[in-house]
Amino acid sequence: MSWLRALKETARSGLEIERQRLEPLIALRGAAGLALVIGISLVLFGPEIAASSAFGAFQAAIATFQRSWRPRPVLALVSGASLAVSTFVGYVSGAHVVLFLCLLGLWTFLAGLAWAAGPTAGIIAASNVAIMLVTITLPTSVVDAAAHAGMIAVGGLVQAVLIVLFPVRRWGAQRDALADALAAEADYARRLRHDPVAPFDPLPLMTARSAAAVTSREARRRPAELHGARGVAERLRPVLASLADPAMGVPGDGLERLWVNELLGAAGSVLDAAARAVRHGEPVHLSATDLGVLKTPDNDVILVGPARRAADRLSALLDDVLEIAEGTGTDSGIPTDLAPDTRHRPSLLKLIPVVLAAMRREMHHGSPIMRHGIRVAVVAVSGYFVGEAVPLGHGYWAPMTAVMVMRPDFSQTYARSAGRFGGTLVGVGLATAIVQTAHPDARLSALLAVVCAGLMYLLMGTGYAVGQVCVAAYVVFLLGMAGDDWSQTVTERIVLTLAGGLLAMIAYALYPAWETPRLRNRLAEWLVADGRYAATVVDRYADPASRDDGDVRDALIATREARVAWQEALATAQHEPVRHRGISRAAATDAQHALAQLGRSAMVLEAHLPARSADPVPGAAQLAEALRRATEKGAKAVRERRLPDWQPVVDAVAHWDMPTPTDDGTTPVGDPVVRRGAALLLDALEEFTRALDERGGSTRVSSVLAEG
């Protein structure tokens, strides 16, 4: 993609307005907290401290809107406290320019590294640095700075208290995540009726898994319908895939196929009903027809072998889903310690070493997070010099803008730069028109600021530019309340916002972190993860007595994480002004499909894992080892831009077709389910090689394919 096209697309993305579900009650609560803080501060301390406390309450409310599974009061408290510390330390060092610039660079670099702990931490840290650049200009002494910092912390405390006193949809985010996962499974079941090997995006299941992690205190308060349904949904997916796949025994047409389609349709309806019940906390409403299809004895008559086992398993799992959705599937009393099947989320204090470890892992030159930290630190210091050099006053607008718009990837940085400048123009223009018409005093300015903040909370999900319109007007009214000259604010905000946005864009162009050159590495990591998952599943057939479902589960999670990392990298690379280096878009798409089929084939085998008392499957251990070694070597070949060779896997599958005479004259063959699954695995691997062969030459395809 050319630079001109990339700039056009990112600018369009930054100015785009989307229709989103609004949360008026949450927006009203945030605006009420802000109004309460400003009102009390105005009466007791005056407009300057009121402005500081308003920034604390404003930022604390924004923190609670971020995508995080931690309690919203905790986010508000952390945001207010960290901003208070930043403000006080910034003011104390502000009298010494060199010391302040060193502090600003270090503070901003750490804020950039905070992205290693996740987007929420990165956004809160960047916002704290940006707002600190404004708030340190308000106090006039160290004592005043302490008072301002204290009121900023109070602003976060007020927002946290309001969240506790006036909750809106308790556990709403967790309910939505679990309901989305169940709805995705329902959609998958219906798609399998028309495409028996339909793909499935595991992102909803991964999101639900993240949402399911709780602290010990949360585990005691979590609604029963949120406890256990995710694990059942995880086990449903391989069962649905196995039931639909023709390779597992059900022909592509005929009576068995028609009956399987009926089962899949009924499963989709049941899962949709469970999703609605979980999302809204209401009883499950089911159709008698769907229950009749799932419970009829015809399953035992029409289906045989693996398909019958899958149908029985499906019915049992759906029963579990319904019990949990009704709130009757778990014990009412949860012990103080977390139950064994509950994902643990560390407390904030225990999270500190985890975050520090994540930051340390990013401390290398090839890390996009590390490069982002360096880039944003340099830009913040440079923006400070630019702001001081421009004869407009209030030079902090330039570094503040740069810090707010910069993100670890190209598209978000450029899109936010365009959105912030466009939103600033509109917001400042509207605020100026209101000021020149109404000539507001401090109290009216405070009221207008609260209205703008409330609109920002309400509309922030519709687009970055829309939010910036409200933010620009909010800051103008708030600083006007503190005594800033209106006309000067208008001029400097427009000019210095443009300067800060341009600095951010130039910095990324000069010191980029392109994802395009790393695509082959991401693809190789996904291949290794898929290979280990398939090998772990096959290993269970080789030695059922030592079966450990935890190993299979860990391998499955690893392959999902690798898949999502690849998908995110591919989506990011598509917007970068960089020519492909080693893999074209067409090859990347085909390779992605092949690896998705590889993971699906392993998942089908997982649906039929043998019991501990089952006999070992001859040849399964050799196949597992071949898969593990071949995919690791194949990943190395992908990184080196060579075509992978799957000969060890071909030989392991061919071993089952070799006659082996026994004493009774029979010729044993491998387990039919494993042989069919092995054929699917080999097909996916060879499809992967063909996808990477961009020269158009023929790739050696094995003539030895296991037959069902």
C-alpha cells in the first residue's frame, strides 16, 4: 500500500462515525460524579482547584469505560491516584527544566511500556501523562500542588463511590462476554448445516475466558449463571465439529445427514436461548420441538459409531448449559478459596510483579511496545520544546496531543491524529461560539464543562473524532472557568494540536514498528502451536491411561492465542504503507485457511478422546512425534522463506496401511477415528505448503492418504 493511500484510509478511519449501543445511565453517573466534584471544589476552594479535581474525576470516569474485567471502582481509584501522583511529582520538578524533561521522558517511556500489560493500562497511563502536562500549570506553590493532587485523587474516589452506590448492570461486561460466546457457538452450529467444515473464530471464547477470571472476593459474589457455562461452551465446539464432519462417519447426504442437520439446528436454538438468558439474567425459554429433537431415541437408531457418541455428548453438554443458564448448575455457596475450575485473577498488589515481568519481556529492540515507548518519550520531550518555541503560550498542548494520539501501531496513531485535529476544530469552534454569545462566568462554565463531559461519556463509542469534539469543548470551558483567556485558548489549541499530531505521525514514519515484515514469524508461531496441539491430542490416543486433559487444554489455548496474534498482525499489516516482504496477501489468506483447518482437524480428534481404560492406538505415538517435529521444522522453513516438508507425517500415516500379519491371520489397522483424523491433518499441512508456493510450481503431494 502506498503512503498516499494509507494516509487517506487512516484519516477516513479517524473521522468515521459508527452507530453503537449507548449507555445513558453510565454516562449520566459519570457526569453526575464530575458535577459533584466541581461543585464542591468551587464552593470550598475556588476555580483553580476545581479545575484540577475536575480533571481527576473526568479521567477516572473515562478509565471505567475501558475494556477491562476488573471492577470499575478499582479502575477509577487507580486512575485518580496515579494522576494525583503524576501531578504532584510533575509540579515539584517543573521549576527545574532539565529535571522535568528527564522526568517527562521517563514517565512517558514507562507509560508506553504499560501497553505490555494490556490496552487498558496503556490508555490510562498515556492519559495520565497527557493530563499531568495541563494540571501542573494550575498550582502556584508546593502546598497548592499537594492540594491539587489531593483533589484529583478525591475526584477518582467520588467516581468509585458512585459506581458502588449506583451500579448499572452488575457483571454486565462478563454477561455479555459469555452470552457472545454462546451465541457464536449457536451460529457455528447453524453454519455447519450448510458447510460441514465451516470455520470458527475462537475470539468470542477467548474473550469469555478472559472475562471469567476473578479474584477470591469476586468468586463469592459472582452470579451462578456465570460459573461454569464457559467451560461447557469450550467442550461444545469440538463435539459440533465432529458431529458435522463427513470424515467422522456421517455421509454428505442421506437420512443420517438430514438428522444431523436437525440436531445442529436444535443445538443452535438452545444455545441462543441460553445466551439471551445469561445476557439479561432471565429464565431460559425453549421450544418443545428443539428439546424433542435432542432427546428423541431416534439418535440411537439413525446414528452409529462416532456420530452417535457425538450426538449423546452434545445432548449432555446442552443440558449442562441450560442448568447453568437457569442458575441451578452450581452450588450456592462458594468457598473462600477459589474453586479448582475457577480462573484466578490476581489482586492489584499481586499484579505488580506480573506487569513488571511483562515489561521486561518487551525490553528488546524488535518489540513494538519497546519502540512505542521510545517513540512516545522522544515525541513528548520534542513536543515540549516545540510548544515553548511557538509564541502562543500554553505550549503543553503539543506534547499532550502527541501522547494522547500515539499507539503502538501505525493505523491507530495516524487515524487518531486526524480524528483529534478534526474534533478539536469542531469542538473549539462550538465552544467559542457559545462563549462569545453567552459570556459565561465560572459557574456557567463549569456547567457547560459537565454537559460536554456527559456527552463525551455517552458518545465516545461512536468514534474518536466525536469524542474529541466533546473533549475539546470540555477543556476550553474548564480552563475558562479557571481564568484562561478564551481567544488565546482557541488559537493555541488549534495550532499546537496540529503540531502535536504532526509530531506523532512523523515519529512513526522515522521510527516505525511495521508488522508486515513479521508476518512470516507470526505464521510460523501459529504453525508450531497447531502442531503441538495436534500432537498432544494424538498422544492421548497413544497412552489413554496417563490421560491429562490439562495438557490438551493448554495446547488449545496456545494455538488460539497464536491464531489471534496472526489475525491481528495481518489486519494491522493491511493498513501499513509497506510492500509485502516474503508473503503476499493472497498467500497469507490461503495459509490462514490451511492452519485453521489443521486446528479444526485436531479439534475433531479431541472430541473422541478415549477413556483411561481404553487400549492404546498402535502408531499414535509415532504420529504425534512426527507432527511435533515436522511442524517445528516447517516453522523454520516458513521463516527462511522455504516450503515445508511433511515427509515424517506422511511416513507415520503410511505405517497404518502396511499389512501386519498376526497369529490368528488378521491384519490390524489403526483406530478408524484416528486414521480419519490423521488424513485430515495431513491434508491441511499439504494445503499449507501449496498456499506458500507463490511461484505457481507444483508441490509434492503425498499419494498415501488414510481412508475411512
